[in-house]
Amino acid sequence: MYIFVYGMKKIRFYFPSLIAAVLIAGLGMVILPRQARAEVEAQSGVVVTVIYSEPINVRGGPSTVYYPIVGRVSPGDVLPALGVSPGREWVQVAYPDAPGGVGWLYAAYVSVSGGELRVVEPPPTQTQIATATVNPTFAAAFIFQPTATRLPTFTPPPPLTPQSFSDTSSSRPSGLAAGVIVFSLTLIGIAVYTISLALGRQ
């Protein structure tokens, strides 16, 4: 009986400590940063070397659209490699500055050495990418509707009227009559002059 009571006391004494230890261990497993797991996974010896001539972005996932930039690496930097995306376009690396200690590099900008990488599923996106929409009012300002205008009509010129010329040959009799009068007056003048001369001699 004494042993049972002593055992119960010991259990009651250690029970809170045991519960606390279990809780701490559980929390440690839950909140264990991905960085530590990444370091463990990176012990395979596979590394990537940045071969691009300029600094490149480290992203939170294998996409330039759905994942944000979490850091930058410079040409010649070597990082532990963890895996590749299903399309092998991105390489997952251990990157301490990224949330969770894991980042992604574009595969065309790095060189993988030390072995083969396993395919890693991309992480879930943080926020859903909003679909770009166009404001109908704004779009309507760029829609030009041509106004219906009448084409210029051709107005024909007035018809040409032929010029009429009168025959001047019919006026010759009047000119002839004037000549006869002038000739007659000349004869009369000569006759008068002759008579005056004759009278003057007498």
C-alpha cells in the first residue's frame, strides 16, 4: 500500500513535467523552421552555382508571377540545392534569408553539380493573383467610331455653248454706198474748184 501511494505521488509530481515536455516537443516539431529541414536535406552534396553575369532574384516559388522575390544572389554564389520543379525550369535551394530558409532560382541562370535533384512540388501561393480587368469606361475612350460623312459629289460643268459668228459679207453694200458718197463729193469739189479757177482767169 505504501509503495502504491508513493508511486502515485511520484506520478503526480512528474506528470506536469511530462505533459510540458510533450508539449514542447510537439511545438518544436510544428514550428521547426523549414530552414533546418532544408539544411538537413542539403547534406546530399548537390549545389548550384550562379552563372548569370548579373545578380538574379531568389523567389518564394517556381514562378515570376505567383511568388514574390525573397532575395538576390550574385554571380559565382554557390548554394545547396534541394530539388527541381516538375518542369525542371526552377531549382529549389537552401536560402537562409528567405521565409522558411528555402528559395527558388531560375534553372537557366545556375549550374547544378554534385548529383541529381529530386522533383519538388511547388509551395502554395500566398495570395491569389487578381485577374487584370479593364475598366469599361476607360476602354470606351479608346474606341473610335467614325462619323458617317457624305463623300463629295462631282458636279458636272455647264455644257459648252458654241459661239455664233455673223457673216460680215452682208455689210458690204453699206460700205459701198459710203464710198459712192465720198466719190461724189470729191467730184463735186473738183468741179467747183475748176469753175472757180475758170472764173478767176476771166
